[in-house]
Amino acid sequence: MADQMRLSDGINTFDFSPESGFVKPDDMDIRKHKAVDGSSYVYKFSVKRKWEVPLADVRTASATLINGWWSGCTELTFYPDLTNSPAESFIVRLFNDERPLGSFNVPRWEDFLSGALIIQEI
């Protein structure tokens, strides 16, 4: 698991560490077809990487930036492992169904938020 990750829009940068429950699956666009003669065919069109990163204790200023990236469908540069592979990066977008950071961490609810980022390569 990566210790330090980064999202950047070219101007603003957000560095973070994933909480427990971090998942790094690969998403592949697969189509399955069956021919008239009964033969099966599987087509793999592309591999798109996808990360599900739980976060906690995100300051409200950073949460506002992240939620703005999500609502604006901003194209971002994602560095999944700044510690071991600092040069590896992907062009991504946030693909959450709902606002990524919205729940408050009690008792410090006014300063910190939590949630999860669904980051997908584009």
C-alpha cells in the first residue's frame, strides 16, 4: 500500500494518505459475444485503473477543493505512490456518485471531514 498520494489540477495540490480499506482494482471494459455457431468471443477494449481511497481528517479547505474538482469534472494528475514511484502518474477524474467528502468527524466536526475518493483513469 502506498503511504503518500497526490492529486493536482496543475495549480492546486492535495497530498494524502489512504485510510484502512484502501482498494486498487483494475477496471477493464470487456464485451462478451456469442456467434451463431455457438462460439464465444471476449473482447477486452482497454484497461482503466481505478482507486477507491477512504480518507479521514481532511481539513475543510482541502475538502472544498476536492468537492469542487468532483463537481466540475476536473481533469487531474494522480500520483498513487509518491514514496516508492514518485514519477508515476495518471490522468484521472473523480467518479464518485455523490460528493466525495461530506461527513463530519465528531467531535471536531467543524474542522475535519471524511469520505472516500473514487479515482478513475481517463
